[in-house]
Amino acid sequence: MKRYSAFALVREALNDHKGWSRAWADAQPKDRYDVIFVGAGGHGLATAYYLGKRFGITNVAILEKGWLGGGNTGRNTTIIRSNYLQDPSAAIYEKARDLYEGLSQDLNYNVMFSPRGVLMLAQTHHEVRGYQRTAHANRLQGVETEFVGPERVKEIVPIIRLDGPRYPVLGGLWQARGGTARHDAVAWGYARACSAMGMDIIQNCEVTGVRSEAGKVTGVDTTRGAIGCGKLGMVVAGHAGVLAQMAGFRLPVESVALQALVSEPIKPCMDVVVMANTVHGYMSQSDKGEMVIGGGADGFNNYTQRGSFQHIEETVRALIETFPMVSRLKMLRQWGGIVDMTGDRSPILSKTPLEGCFVNCGWGTGGFKAIPGSGWGFAELMAKGQAPLCDAFSLDRFREGRFIDESVAAGVAH
Ligand SMILES: Cc1cc2nc3c(=O)[nH]c(=O)nc-3n(C[C@H](O)[C@H](O)[C@H](O)COP(=O)(O)OP(=O)(O)OC[C@H]3O[C@@H](n4cnc5c(N)ncnc54)[C@H](O)[C@@H]3O)c2cc1C
């Protein structure tokens, strides 16, 4: 792989840009790999990358039924923050946020990480107490956040209306080093680095069955034939339940559509991410000037990867209370992704009842921010059988009642 650099740019400019190589190879499936990942989203690709980088395991295939990054990784609103309440969550999300800070350099690929700050509005007294509690917990966990009053909120977001008709802004949880990154670039950057290590990224290859012998995984059936493996990582977000069924066990996850929309591009008016969880709406401004808007998940289980008119109306109506300027915006497009929700709103990073088969899912509405941390920890779990970042997120917790309750931090938020 040729490194991207200012020097390479000049060289290619003088060469009519004829010398660039493909970012990743178009691989054909081999008969067998040491490790197979199902799902070329951010979590699958990041895990493969850290498996190679940290543990030297590179005989790896990443199988994707569509195109890489075409699932939730390419459909999300890119909010990155680590202000969760429970210690295991703070640890994995803060590890991810920390890795995001240096990810462009690490991958030699510009993921456009923008630590512009994330503000979660407190619009009820219940939320004020909840966010003050989170700020205290974060201080103990070494995560930099603070609870700020309404005057500071207005300084951070001048276009906000503090005295909305239903829910006045009473303060907010502010994480100055939270922000956004370019979602496709995260997937593309990891894919390029995996390919450079000799891993095979195989697109248009749907896994249709899981093979096993004597309780141990041996391979998968795909639309491009059977492929053997020593270990299997299932990283398919909203389709985790479908894959688990193929492997012969059940997961405590529900799949629902989560939707988002963007407006026409306008002049820069808001340089932070703002989330209003009481009314279910959040917004940031993309580099192109579009207002990127998201709301709550659908209230019923479904696998429809698209938006609905009713969702636009609900989300926009909610946001207009605090951002009257939204009423004058034209909306350009909307979309949906299938997210996988657990009862405690925390992910599952775990071994499974099938030996050699591991599952990474349950990130629900908020897994983009976790991609580097999840990949870092899940790679260790797959290589060594245990990993400090993942151990609390095992499947056993649902049987043993060790829930990691993030319903406030992640229930409706991102
Ligand atoms: C509208 C929306 C907004 C969001 N906003 C945010 C946000 O602001 N911040 C945040 O942190 N998170 C957000 N999220 C959540 C985040 O996008 C996800 O948690 C994260 O992208 C999950 O990544 P993944 O790699 O696990 O899954 P995905 O990116 O969905 O990748 C899984 C892949 O598996 C493939 N696959 C499925 N079944 C098979 C099969 N049988 N064979 C082969 N391949 C298969 C799929 O095609 C897919 O490409 C949002 C999600 C949505 C939908």
C-alpha cells in the first residue's frame, strides 16, 4: 500500500493522477481462513484491523452481503462522545474517543475527526439530576465532562431558544472533546489498512448458514460457496439475531429502524453537536453546511432500512421548540438503518454457546462512536479469550442479572 502524503499528492498531480492504487483489493474467497468476520461495518473492520495490528493474525476474511460500510456505519449521524454513566461503558467509549483522536494518523487516512464538542440539553429537573450524576461519575472515571447552566448553553449555541413553549433549557452535559467524524471514511480507512495487511474483504457475499462440528464452529455457507474458519466473529448489528439463529442460539436483542435526515446546506450557524433527549431530537452541521438531524428509534420491531414521513414530522416538530430556525429549512433527504437494541441499552461483546464463535452487537442507536474501542477490545477477546474492555459486556450478564444500565445515556440518544 502506498502511503498518502503531501509528497504523494504532488507526485500524482505531476503524473495526471495515474499512479494511485485501489484503496482495498477486490478479493475472491479462499477455502479457509483462521478468522472470518461476518459484516464489513465499522465494528467488523476495526476488529479485523486490531487483530492484525496487535496480535499478528492476518489470515482473515471479512464477508459483507452488500457493500462495505453500507449498513449502519454509513447511515449514522456520526456523534462521538464518551459521557456514559457506568464504569464499563465509560471505559470502552473513552478508549474509542481517545483512539479517534489519532485515528487519521494511525490509518494514514483522513477520517475527519472533529472534536467540536457535544452538548446534551437538560430540559426537565429529572434530566438535570441525571446529567449532574453523570458528570460526577465521569469525573471519577477520568472522562472530561461538565454540567453547565443555561447561560453557558446560550454561549455555546447562540441559535438556541432557552425558553421553549414546553421544555425550557435548564442546563446541559457538555463534553468539549466529543464531536463527529466522517462515517464512510472510518470504514474505508480500516478497510484499506486491513487489505494492506493481506486480509480479504469480500463484498456481495451473504452468509446463509453457520457450520459446526461437535459444538465448535468450522465455517460458513455463503452465496459464494462454503468457507472454512477457525474462529468466527458475527458483527452484523441489526441482523445479529438472524446470524445467531443460523449458529443455533438466541440473543436478547430487538431490531428496529432508526432514522435520520439532512437539510439543504446553509451558512455555518452551529459549530457543536446538540442533543435534546426529552423531545427526541438532535442536530449538528456538516462540513457541507447541511443540518444533520436525528430522532428516536421506531416504536416497533422491523427490518425496513428506510425513513418515514411521520418520523420527519415528529423530529422536526420537537426540534423547532428549541431551534425555531429549523422551521425555515428545506429537508433534502432521509434514511434509516436497522439497529440492535438490548434491554439494558449496552452492547454485547462475547463468546457464545458455539465454541470459536464470538458476537459483537447490541450497540443500538449509538455504536459509531465506539468503533475503535470495540475493535480494540473485541480483537483481544477473539485472540486471547478474554479482554478487560469486553468482559462486563458478555452474554452471561443477562442470565446473571449484571445489567449495565445505560437507559439514560443511550436509551434515546446517540
Ligand atoms: C440513523 C442512525 C443514526 C445513528 N447515529 C449514531 C450517532 O450519531 N452516533 C453513534 O455513535 N452511533 C449512531 N448510530 C448507530 C451506529 O450507526 C451503529 O451502532 C454502528 O454503525 C454499528 O456498526 P456495525 O459495524 O456493528 O454495523 P453495520 O455498519 O450495520 O455493519 C454490519 C454489516 O453486516 C452486514 N450483514 C448483515 N447480515 C449479513 C450476512 N448474513 N452476511 C454478510 N453480511 C451481513 C450488513 O450488510 C452490514 O454492512 C446511528 C444509527 C443509525 C441507523
